[in-house]
Amino acid sequence: MQSHQALLFPLRRLTGDLSAFLCGRDSGVQRFDLHLEHAGLPDTLIKVGLLSAERDAAMLFELARGRLEQVQVEAPVRGFRLRAEDLPTFVPQHQALFDDRPQQSLPWEQLRERLRARLGDDAVHGLRFQADHRPECAWQASADSQPCAVPAAVKRPGWLLTEPLAVHQGSARILMGPERIESGWWDGGDVRRDYFVADTPDGSSTAWIYRDHRYGIDDGEWFLHGLFA
């Protein structure tokens, strides 16, 4: 077999058997390998990893299917094996007695795993704060999916531009500020900025803008750095 579609039936059987085995052991699975066997060639190895232990048959099938469909099968498949060794104790998710979530919706954990299977492990990640006053350095990607606490006394936009955009300050109405951020001299990325919260010219959103004083100029250029939701 060389078609992904032809491999889905044995994949469903394998993940279903794995789910039944895990339920009998009161365990879950956090990672497992799919081995596509070829005649005279090494196996094609597909690794499936989850951020937390699962055992639902439908979910295991969908995650494995997402990984399988990303692989280019170079030779006919003569055999199909599933190997799982990491089988931690399964801890079911806490759910309310009367769950008002629409039936077709997915819990966040299952949606996260499906997105990782479809888009790749690096495409879905959490964010966490780090101790740096520079906005562009104050967060970094994290494998931890738990939401991080936002500093209570800090007002920051939900959308930060990858690169600040030069703007004309006269086109915005200042609502709050300035907030001076002066940092980074120790690593060569020094900044000296006065930040303001302002209305955009059309009034459709609230912007986070700053005046750049890095070169000691009191009337430095203005930049848009983010937008508030």
C-alpha cells in the first residue's frame, strides 16, 4: 500500500486496540511510534507525541492520522505496527455535571493536540513572561499550555507588531502616558522610549505608540508598537 487512505483502516484498528488496552490498565499514552514496514527497506518511523496522557480511541486515531498524512510514503507498505512504551497513569479531565458546551465543540486539550498533529509541534505553543522591560523581549514561546498570569499593574496590548511602524503623532489622540521604558544597555539592544495609549485616527481601535529617545533627541520619531483588543 502506498496511499494514505489505504492505511487509515489498519490505523483505526491499531489505535482502537491501544485505547482498549489502556482502559483495561487504567493508563494513558503520551507518545507512541508508527512503523510502516517495507520490503527490503528500513521501516518508515512516524513519532506521535502528546503534551499530556490520553486514551480516547477517536482522539488517538485523529492525532496519528494527522502525523501520517504529513509523511511521504516512498515505497509500498507491507506491514503496519504501533509501538507504545510511555504509559503513565491516566488522569481524566474535570468536567461539570451539566456541561453546557456545544456537543460538536472540543475541549482545549484535544483541539491543541489536533492542531499540533496537523500543523507541527512548533506551530502551537504557549507564552510566558520573562523579566525584561522591553516589550519585544518580555515574552517567549513555551511548551507549557497553561495560561500565564498577567502583571496586574501593567497595561499592554494584545497584539504587538513584529516591527514598530513609523507614524505621525498628530494623527492620534493621546489617552494615557507617558510610560518611560529605558533598558537593554547591557546586551546592545538598548531602548529609551516614552509609551502612550492613543486612539487611532478613525477611532476604530486603541493603539500603543511611543516616541523614540534612544539617541538623546527630545523630539524623536513616533512609532506604533501594538493595538489593544
